[in-house]
Amino acid sequence: MITGKNYIGNQLSAIGSKTYTTFNPKLNIENKHTFFEASKEEIEKAVVLASEAFEVFRKVSGAKKAEFLNAIADEILALDDLLIETYRSETGLPEGRAKGERGRTIGQLRTFADLVAEGSWVEASIDTADLDRSPIPKQDIRKMLVPLGPVVVFGASNFPLAYSTAGGDTAAAFAAGCPVIVKSHPMHAGTGELVSAAIIKAATKTGMPNGVFSNLNSSGIEVGVQLVEHPAVKAVGFTGSIRGGRALFDLASKRPEPIPVFAEMGSINPVVLLPEATITKGVDLAKTYAKSITLGAGQFCTNPGLLIGIKGEALTNFITTLSEEIVKIEPSCMLHPNIIGNFERNKTNALQQSGLSVTAELDSDVAVNYARQTVTTVEGKTFLENTTLHQEVFGPFSMVVQCQDIEQLETIINTLEGQLTGTIIAENEEALQYNTVIDALQNRVGRIIFNGVPTGVEVCPSMLHGGPYPASTDSRFTAVGIHSIKRWVRPFSYQSWPNNLLPDELKNENPLGISRLVNGKHTDSKI
Amino acid sequence: MITGKNYIGNQLSAIGSKTYTTFNPKLNIENKHTFFEASKEEIEKAVVLASEAFEVFRKVSGAKKAEFLNAIADEILALDDLLIETYRSETGLPEGRAKGERGRTIGQLRTFADLVAEGSWVEASIDTADLDRSPIPKQDIRKMLVPLGPVVVFGASNFPLAYSTAGGDTAAAFAAGCPVIVKSHPMHAGTGELVSAAIIKAATKTGMPNGVFSNLNSSGIEVGVQLVEHPAVKAVGFTGSIRGGRALFDLASKRPEPIPVFAEMGSINPVVLLPEATITKGVDLAKTYAKSITLGAGQFCTNPGLLIGIKGEALTNFITTLSEEIVKIEPSCMLHPNIIGNFERNKTNALQQSGLSVTAELDSDVAVNYARQTVTTVEGKTFLENTTLHQEVFGPFSMVVQCQDIEQLETIINTLEGQLTGTIIAENEEALQYNTVIDALQNRVGRIIFNGVPTGVEVCPSMLHGGPYPASTDSRFTAVGIHSIKRWVRPFSYQSWPNNLLPDELKNENPLGISRLVNGKHTDSKI
């Protein structure tokens, strides 16, 4: 069922000459399928089809879009074992993770289906006319959210399902009414093609226009560059490295017509241990953190890479327990030789920095492509002086910074770059006492956690997955949850527009029965 | 009362050596006050103060922010005739316009005061915990909008009050909890200083932190560049030319930490005359448009600079009436010799283009700095071939494009850049018939008007003032109305946070009584 071809709208296509394969990191062998990188002509055709599809798709009703999204979920489930096996062969991840991520992907699609079927997400707002108003008559003005146009989604290496082909970016863009062109991640091109086939089947079954979706294979940067520079592309979604996300942001900003890039990038997710809690909760927390740091071989964007506390007996105990516990955990296979290669290189680079010492590193033999979890520690002063130590080491690696005092701890927080998450380990009373520490952390993150771990991103309306740069390129939006739809829409106003020509969302009679802001009051009544 | 100095927080300051004056275009003389351009040290100090103020201001309650905003409105009113006279001496605009714009400015401040006093604007969202959930416990997650940090606002030449010192950008930023540094517009530095004094008085009276507002004089680009490049500045608001807005956007995008720039820039606001309506409504409309084109000497960003119809008797009649009517209108004084200089230069450049003919130009003598309103016409084919004709001529100038047929008209719409507004003149039936024309226009604008004029931007929740590039740099936001607050905020999530440490907006007991999304349902109840 895997052909290695691109989907240019509904058509499989392989006119380019460049090919590549995916890799099974667990078996340490190449997988059998050959993938054809999208050619310039294929990219152009996909974008033109998406533009044409937009004119139809942007008017498709919420009910029909919900059918489409639910059909994608059904078709993904119908792929059954083939999908799970392909996923595993391209990632080395265990079955439970594969099925869990599939469940999350399905859940996201159905959540957006429910959102658009209900319809109030368009934030309809109506101010009725007052033509007798003096000195100037008041015109009837009505506003709602409308889709931006074709969106390009870059698949993420670490989430082949939930943040890739039919992941959160794609589900949100379809829900908004935007056609999607996926730049498939080369490490899991087979998984990507299977999911693409599911999307195409769903689009055909539910009568969506040809071009509402395309899937382009690519092993280098050329396909992505051509897509982001194309005038008909109106927005970009990306999950990956700071280097990659920034490059796309720069390309998009330099276009004659700049377009928004929503890139969710790196983060070391600082965890702050306040003194009292380090005494009372330290040992228990150390066990929890040993698990959090190694979860999924540390290949989560919310992996806690930095723990900051005040030097002393309690922090020493924490480090000792964390170090003892973490080496008890079974090592796991990383996604790809490139990923473990980067992990080893970045870890070695960190370990070469003066003043950093290793407190735990798995020393038993591990299979090829399996990562050795590592815990290090450093003095606050050393950390402050050397920003190389602030860089993410993507994988099961964490650094404990031992500060001289709370002032140094606060200074360290104030020097950190933007982060997806920050965690405070505290007793309730000391959280009040150290409120400036919490304030400092809050200014630098998108989500703040109390006495927990940052891993595990709940998909719910209150989730903010994003944060100040470089956690993301635009902290005003989230990449997870229903509000992530706002990345792909713009508000649009109709003035003095005849009722019969208005979209249903704005008609007097409120045929969709949605909640609207009418003359400043929320209501689902008709006018 | 005008000192010519900068406000660096609460302090008047003039340590720089560069000075300039403002100009009275009606009297054609320099005004008497000398303004001191902000020095590098003053700029640095203003930004540092703003950063410090942010740590206090971002926690100020909605009720206190409302007091501050209302106090600004009161202090502006208390400036009374001095403000109106200064405004007039720096713009040449009539008293009615000055008072009207003051009313609008006051109205905006009070609207934002009401918004933050009520409090639901933070979009509070709460998903309560389900710690028994299997396989993974669900954590308590709560989200609300929080301010971005210090915002820089560039005053607009054409709205010294409503889009400048205490205009929409500033009011929205204060409401959000962001300190504001205004880069004062050099053409109305005196008006700017008076309004700044009002803001400072209001800030002091209502106990706002020093640095919540600064006003920097500047006659060149240096002050703006230093501000936008400063790492502590977190967002930028701008109203003005495409060249200016794009330059700021480029600077902000190239920063190590890119920041959002919301620039509301140029627009020619196309008006499409459909054939039937040109017959039935043409003559009446021509009279209305003669007024809209000359309103405020054409110095509105929503001025209709382009009218597009189908060649024929009805369009000829429209042009004839428009041309007859427009020259009957009293000419008006433009804002500044530079503005009328640009108007004359851009008009001359347009008139030199082959195929453009003048159908009306006021030929009586006019006073110095008064603009001669002008109507021109061109064939659709010529317009399509020469993009110089698509450029805005800021002032009382409009061009009527006579198309061969409806296909050519649609092609023209599809070649236009992004616009603030588009207008359709149509009979209800033909609007249905020509729906692809309306669709094409809709893709290019932020607001679409039926049988009206684009001038007159109602301040109400349903207003969208913005649009696809280059109408604005980010079509996902509006510059007018309560939702313009969204430019200066980001969502922020608290996970497992103790109830007593949460901001009031997210506490279980809902002490502010605001509307919140609790487990997916909107409610103002406590939990």
C-alpha cells in the first residue's frame, strides 16, 4: 500500500528523480520502500490545486467539514496494524506509544469536528444599524473569522501522527477552512503516505474539492523553501528545531507579502526547586523526574532539561536520588541515527564545558541507537557565565544548576530564553514568599506548572502550547487545543450587507443557532 | 504649557541637541515651540522604566486600569481649547474635525475602560482535574490572556488624537496591561506633548507605576529604529505608509527575538460598480462619492482611490456626475507641506502615465497647502498593464477604471494587493449573479461594504480595521474596536496551580464574576 509517491491533490505522482528511504533504528537497517522527492512541477501543481480548492473549501459548512474530519479519523483507524507497524519501523517506538499517539491524533480530529459542527468558534459579532444616530448614522456591521488560504504544514520528527500529516496543525487548518499541503518528514515518509491516503479517501468520500490536501515527500530543504516562498501559500505551521523554524520564519518575513509562520521550536523547560520543597518533596520528586527525563527517550519538546535549586544538603539529596533512579530505567531507542548522533554530539559538547560534572550516566552496554540517559550538575555562577550550557540537548539529558542563593536563582531565570513550560516545586507558603521568582519564570514561559512535571501536554481548551521566542515564533497563539485554529484565520467584516447574501453565521435568523456577540451581548437568539 | 521636551516616564527631559518645530499649513508658517528630539540615553531610560513598570502594571486589576483609562479621558477633556487650538495649528484641520476626533479618542479610552472593568476579555478557560482518569490522570489547567510587555506606538500623521499618543493602539495596550512608549509624530509634536501630559497626570493620580508611559519626540527615523531594536520592547503599533510600516516590520523580524509589528498601512479601497446598479444608482452615488473622496482632504486610510466599472453609458454618466460634483466642493488644507508635496508628486506621476485622462480637477486658485481634488479615468487594459496606476495617491484623488467586460473587472480585482476595504455597488440580484467578483474582492480586503462608502470607521466590536498585506502586516488582528486588545496579549496556562496563588480571573470562586469557559461550557458561575 506504500508507493513512495507524492499526493498532488488526489493523484499519486512521482516525476522527480531524487529518492530516499526511511530507517528502522531498532533493527538498524533501512526500510524497504523508496520515496520520490517532490519536483518543482509537483510542488507548483499542489499549490495551484490548493488555491483553487480554497475557493470552494472556504465556503463548505461546518457540518460538512466535521464529516470530513471524522472521516479522516475513521480512515486512519481503518489502516489498523499496517499503520502501527509502519510507524514502529520508522521510529523504533513501542506499540503502546504508537497506539497512544494514534488515539491522540484521532481525538484531535474529532475535537475539531465537534468544534466546527457546533460553529460558535467563528466569533460572530453583530452591531446592528442605527440610521437615525446623530451626527453620523450607524451602519450595520458584522464580523466573523474566515480562513487565510492554503497552509503548509511541516511534519515533526518526534510525533509522526499527532504533529505531522493529520496532526494538530492539519486538523486545525481543515477546521478553519484552509487547504493543507504537508511537507512530509523524511524520517517517517511511509507513515506519512499511509495517513495521506486516509485523508485523500476521506476527502473523496465526503465530497471535498481536489487539492484540499497534498503530501510532498522531501529529504532536504528545497521543497520547504519553494513552498514557503510561493505567493499562493498564506501561512505555515512547523514543529522542530530552532534553526529550522527560524529559517522558515526568515523566509516568510522576507516575502513581498510576508505570511505568518507558527513554529513550535526548542525548549529546555526549566524546573525551579524552592528551598523548603526541596527538603520536603525532594526525594519523591527525584523519582518522578527520573521518569519524566527519560520518557520517550527524552524526545519530547516539554522534556525537563534544566533543574535549578539552591545549593545545600536537600539539593544534594535530590541529585543523588535522581542519579540513582535514572540509571535504573531501561534505556530506549531514539528515532533515527541522525537524532542519536545529534544527542551524542550535543551531550559531548555540554560535557566538555568547564565546571559541568556528570552525576549519572548509564554505563551498561546498550543496543545501537539506544540513548544513555545522563544527569549533570553545575554551579550557578558557571551556568550564568557560559550560555552554551543553556542550549537544549534533545534526548534523555538533564542538568541540575546549584545556585548560591535565591538572588542568583532569579538572575538565572532572567537570563533564560523563552520556554514552552516552566515548573515550580514549592510549598504553598514559599510560593508566596518567592513571588518575584515565579514572576520572572512566568515572563519566560507559555505554561507554568506547580509541583508536577512538564511532560504530558493535555489536549484541552485551556492548554497553551507555545511561548515566548524561541519556544515559538509567535507567543500569541497555541499549537495545541481548539484555540490553535486561530493561527489559520482572520477576522472579516461585512458592512450594510443584505441579509440573504450574508454567510449563515451572520444572518439575522441565526440558522446555525450559534453563540454570537449581538450589540455587545452574548446570545444564541435570532435578531 | 508646551515645553518641547520628552516625557521619560513622569519626568520632562531634553538632553539631546537636535531640535525641530511643527508647521501651521493654513497660515503657512512654523509654529513657535521648539521640540527636542529624544537622545539615545533618553530612549534607553524610557525602555528600562517601561520594563520595570511592566512588572507592576501587568498585575494591576481591571478596575484600576479602568480608572487610569477614564482619568486619561478626563485629563484630555480638561485640556479644552488649548488642545483644540494646538491640534488645529499643527494640522490645518477645522474645529469640527478636531472636536470629533477628540470625541472618538475619549470614546475609545472609555470603551476600553468598560472592557477591562468588566473583565471577561481575558478569555479565561478552565479545565478541572480528573486525577482518576486512566491511563493518565488529567491535571487542572487554566488559561487566560496576559500582556506581552512594553509596546512602542508610532503616532499617525493623519489622526493626531485618535491614532496617536492616546489613540487606539495606546488605549488597547494600557487595557491589556502593557506600558507604552510613544514615538511622537513630528508634525503634531505639540498636540502629542499635551496629550502626554494628560496621560502622565492620569497615571500619577491613579497610582500607576512610573514608566507606564513615555513620549519621545523625533523628526527622523533614528528614535524609531532604536526603539524597535531594543530587546526589552515586545511589540509595535504603527499607522502610516507602506514604506514606513514595512521598514519597521523588517527590523522587528530580524531581531534575535523577533517581535510582532502591527502596522496599518496604505490602501486604495477599491469600489466595484456592478452594471445594473451603475444604471439605477449611478448618479446618486456619484454625489456621495464626490464627498467621500474629498472628506478630510482625502487624508483617510479608507479613502476610495479606485472605482471599477464596466464601460458604457451608465458608467460615463457616473463619471460625468462625479466630475461635476467634485469640483463644487470647497478645497481643503492638507496636513503639512510634506503631505501636499507628496500628493502633488504622486498625482503628477499618475497623470504622466500613458492612457490616464483627467475628468475633473479643481481649476480655481487655491490657498497654499490646499489640495485640488482630482478625478481620472483609464481603460481596464491599461490599468492591468501598468501597476504604477495601482499605487495610492494619498489625498483627494480617485481613478475610475472602465473595464471591457466583467471578466476583465474580475481579473483586475485579482491583481490588486491587499486592502483595508472593498465596496460593492450592486442590486441585490446582481450580487448573487456576480458572486465570483464578490469572492475575489473578499479575498483581498478586511471589510466589505454594500452600497455605501468606505470612509467612516465605526468603533464597535464588529469592526475589522486591517486586512491582507499591505493593508496591514498581520491580517489576523484589527486596529480598531475592543478586539484590537488581542494584538498586545498572549495566552498563558497554569497547571495544577494552587487556588490562592491564581490570578482572580482563574480562581474557583470567580471573584470578578466574569464569563469563563469551564470544562467546555461558558459560564459566570463559580466552580
